[in-house]
Amino acid sequence: MREDQDDPFEPYSDNLELLAEKISDVLGRPVTIEDANHRLVAYSSHVPETDAARLATIVGRRVPDQVIGSLWRDGVIPRLLESETPIRIAAIREVGLSERVATAIRSGTRVVGFIWVLETDRPFSDREMTLLMKAARAVRTKMAQWQLQRHKEDEAHRDFFWQLLTGHLHGEPAIREQANRIGLPLPASFHVVVLQFAAEVKETWQRQALEKFASVCSYSRIVLRAVDKNQLILLCAPVVPDTTVGMAGQLLLLQRNLRSFFKTDYDELASGCLYTEYGRLEDSYREALLLLQVKRQFPSETGDLVMYGDLGYYRYLPLIWQEMRKHGSVNSQLARLRAYDLEHHSELLHTLEVFLTHDSNAKTAADALHIHANTLNYRLKRIAEIGRIDLASMEQKVTLYLDLKAERFGSRRDL
């Protein structure tokens, strides 16, 4: 490129394929151009540095859902939408995305697309950042036309869904205005349902799961959907009002059907609460995620739950655990029992938990522990003495029980 040439891209602005090649030639890096809905518009020739995410985009003619979900979750797309200049993007190895620089293509105040450039083996210079801004200006007119010609409603809806899921769209009027702009009627009420699989959701799994949903769940319909790694996220709406009980029953049936159909490829299902304000959609999503986490931690107690509203006191465990960690507080009674068990290889702490779980019923607790009632009575005396616990005090027993559960909840959180 000649140093005195102010804009090397303008002569190619009427042909996006040639422009992608020119940008790649000037910057010496692989380039892809996408529309605002992440559909592939043009790309430069293949080079050895091409990564898995770029290849998948080229083959599928659109950015894979897994990549889009990660970019939303990591805040990359919101940054792109807000930034007037190119931004650097760290690698997201789990979805095959290497380091990139990207910039939004703007037509007035509207984002009509994006340019993505792999960093390859050297960081972008300030001069290259300036050149990329010029490239975005050169492509904007043609991209605006593309946006009108190739607008895909489902992809616009998916991005709108991600904005709500991640809390990047605020205020009920703004949400409804955006929905109207993309032609999406919003139901009167909604809830978020998350289907969790054992591995990244395949296109065939998504289709099969949606077919199962349609065949089982007559009380609820799917409005929007998105994929995030091993989770299929659904925005659902009741078909008729006041059908929460029926919805729960059908979701439980759906869970059983999915387990039977997918076998080990499928894990769990969870739904957040019903809401009428779309500013609460993120809450419903978080509730579904928490229910999944609790089900993972307490499978025997909560494995058949599908609605967050049926979670009971388990919904408060994260708050209890956070409070314990925040203040570094430890239940001294449990600590004494734990220290004794460690020194004497006994099971007093486990015995206490089973006893409390069975509502202080010595007979059922002894049966659950597979020990004689006299053995249990002896252990309970030792628990009272060593832990300095009054087993006749409901207040103490409730505190001990919740602290035990909170410790279990906090011991392994991987969702």
C-alpha cells in the first residue's frame, strides 16, 4: 500500500468479497465480514492461521450458536455494540476462538454488521486499528443494503433473547420497543426453561429436544431459544393463564422423556418462575440455573423438581453460603463434630445430618444409617456432648441443618 493513499478500501466498497480480500491483504490477516445477526457476508481466502470458530462460520455461513453464546456471556458483543473503535478480544478456547480484533459497522446510529480479524502471531498496531476503522466505513453502505436484503427474523430474535438473558437491555418500554422493531409479539407472561446436556448441544439434539417439547408440553409454547455450550435455553409462555401446576407436571414428563431418549447425553431440566415484566427475564434464567445447580448437589432430594417455585428452602442456600464466606463464619458445633470425626474416624457429623433429615425420628434415621436404634442413641448422646448441641431445641436443629446444607451446596459449584 502506498503511504500517500488515504483510504485503500474505498475503491472496493461496492463488492464485499473483494473488500474482504483487500482488508486481509492490507492487514496481512484472515478477515470475515458478518451482518448484524452474525450471518457470514464475505471472507478472505483461507490461511494456515484460520481457527476452528472461523472455519465453522465459513462452512455454516453463520457464526455457530456456541460461539455467539460465549461472546454474549463474556460481554464481547455488548462491548462491540457500544464501541466506536475496534476492540481486542481474548481467546475463548472452549469454542475454538483465538485472539481477534473486531469492529462494528455502523450506518448512522445503527449497527449493520461486524468485521472480525484474527490477530495471528503479532498484536495489532495503532496504524492497523486505524485502517480497520476505515475498512468499516468503506463497507457500511453495502452492509446496510445487505441488512435489508438478508434480514433473518430468527437470528434477530435470538440476539434479542441474549440481550434479555444477560441483562443488557433495560426498561420495559425499551424492551417492548425492540421487540416491536424485530417483529416479535411478547406473550403476557413467560418463564425460562433450561435443558442441560452432558456435552455441547448438537443441532440434531436441539431439533429432537424441541420435537419432544412440542409433543409433551401442551400447556406451554416456545417463544425464543438459544444455545450456550451444553445448555438449550428456551423462553416459554403459558398457552392459557393459571396453568402452573399443569406446566410443572408436563415439564416433569418431558424430563423423563428426554432422559429415556438421550440416555447419558442428557442431564437435567429446570424452569424459572413465571413473570409478566420482561425486565425480569434474567431473573427467571438465573432461577433455572440455580435449580440445576441444586439438583446437581442434592440429586436424591431435588432430582424430580422442575420449577424453581417448588425448590423450598434450597433457594436460600446460596445466600447462606455467601454470608458464611463473607464473614468467614464457621458453625462451631459442626466444627467440633468434624474435628472429632477426623481424629477418631467416626461418623458423628453424617449421623447428625441423617437424623435431622428424617425429622429427628430415631427409628427412620437408624434404618437409613443401617444401624441399630441403640447405636444411634449412643451416637446422638456423643453428638450432644461433643458438639454441645441441644437436640431438643428446634432452633438449634434448624440452624445446624441449614448450615450443613449450605456447606454441601458450596463444596462443588460447576454450572
